[in-house]
Amino acid sequence: MRIMVNGKELESIAQFCYLGSMVTKDCRSKCEVRRHIALAKEAFNKKKDLMCGSLSLQMKKMHSQSICMEYCTVWK
């Protein structure tokens, strides 16, 4: 499909980021889900030293829950 604005044809793109979410040409969310998983892994890996250290099991559980709650907001 060709869209013209002021005599100029608009460029067609495969994907773009809008309000922090990836919008694709086919309107599928597979790419977005993969991106969110990668962001969550990256965030968790930043805190990996705390989880492998000498913290008590209770403290590790509390910390992992806070990480999950913090990055679950990404899915909203």
C-alpha cells in the first residue's frame, strides 16, 4: 500500500518502538515478548551477585520477589 503526504510517499517500516512497546508490521507480539524476557533476564543478572552471596534464604526470597514485582510492571 502506498500512502502519499504532500506529494511524498511515506516509508514503510517493519517495526518501531511506541511508548516503550515494539509495534510490528504484522501486529504480532512475539518480538515484544522476547524483548521483555531479555529485559527481565538482564535485570536479574545485574542482581546475580546478591543471589549467589552469603544472604540467608529468606533474604534471597524477599529480594527475588522484589525483582519480579519491579519487572512485572513491564508487562502492563
